[in-house]
Amino acid sequence: MKAINLISIFALALTISVSTSHTVKAGGPSPTTTTASLKGTVRFEGKLPQPKPISMAADPSCARQHLSPMFAQQVMTDSKGDLQDVVVFVAEGLGDRTFEVPTLPAVVEQKGCMYLPHVLAVRANQPLHLVNDDSTSHNIHPTPINNREWNKAEPPGSSVDEAFAREEIAIPVKCNVHPWMHGYIAVFKHPFFAVTGKDGNFDLSGLPPGTYTIKAWHETLGTSTQTITLGANESKQISFVFKAM
Ligand SMILES: [Cu+2]
């Protein structure tokens, strides 16, 4: 009798432990899970490509918003070579974890007949709010490969609400009215991504311990890849260097 009781207690304990580990796996890291920190910088080395001037003469309402000459926002660095607008992200290593999708919209402004930001990264199915701040009409026309293509007119002061359902790095976005207007939207199924600012820095902290493929994507310089292993509570720094082509 005693032995049977012990067996049933053991079986119950086993069931609990199996279902617990299953919950953790399916739900992603719980708040009590130890995480690792991964930070770094992206730099550009070599001779900068000649900046491509933009002429807004075709639409005087665009041209008069800029006092200085405008250039295409392609290879953007500071004086130290820190590279801006690079999407740094986890490409592999998260397994089948799933993550809650933010309900707060990501915003793209059309301002001065440019896309702000030039490169945006969002989550799949995260609301995307695209605003026209100009006194002229724009349209917004993403040309994805893995998502649904759409093309919407945006009269002055109007906005468009959309979302992309699937991961894609990165979707080109253009305005058919003003051919110099273009940007990119990178879409992720997890929260471990960053877009470098003027200082070229990125921060992918909060990663569960593990081995990851980290990629850095730039619109004209291509993609660079590194593999990194992070232990629990470990902090690591990595850097990416893009060279002149
Ligand atoms: Cu436009």
C-alpha cells in the first residue's frame, strides 16, 4: 500500500515537473529567468561613398522646407566612422519561443518629403502608424517579398494604419509621388533587434542564455554575421565593421 502511494506521489511530481518545463518553453522566458546582455557598435571603415544629392525641385513645397542641400541617407557616419541605420538582430538561436506583440504603434513620419526614421524596425503584427506632416500629398508604397504589398495615398495631414504579418529584413518603402523618398521597415517575430543611431551603438539585452547568430544589415553595405554564446547573467560586447566596397 505504502509503495503504491509513493509511486503515485512520484508520478504526480513527474507530471508537474514535465508540465512546468513545457510551459517555460512555449511561453518564452519568464520574468524570473536569468538573462544576458549583449551590446556593441557598428563602424564603417574606408573611403565613404560620394553622397548622392537629392533634388526636390519637382515639388517646391518640399524644396522650401530645406535650407541646406539634401543627400540620400545611405552610408551615414559620424566623424569616428560610427555607422547609423544598421539593423542588428538575432537571426537564429531563440528556438520556438514566442513573445508578446506590442500594442503600441511604431510611427513613421513623412516630413520635409523624407521618411523619418529612414530605417525602422518593428514586430510582426505590431501596429504601424504612418503620418503625413507635409502640406503636399504623399503615398506610401512598401514593396515586400514575404508580406502583402500595399500602396496608399496620403493627402496632407492624413495617416495610414497598417501592420506586417511576417518577418522580413527589410522591406523597401517608397513614395511614388517623390522618387527620392525611400526608407526601410524591418519586421521581426521576436523583440531582439535594434537600429543603430548616430553613435553606431546597439543593445540586445534581455536575451535568454544560449548560442545566437547575430546579424547586422545595412541597406547598401550588405549583411555581416557573428555567432556568440551567452551564459546566464553574462554581459558581452561585440562590434561589426563594414568596409568600403
Ligand atoms: Cu512623397
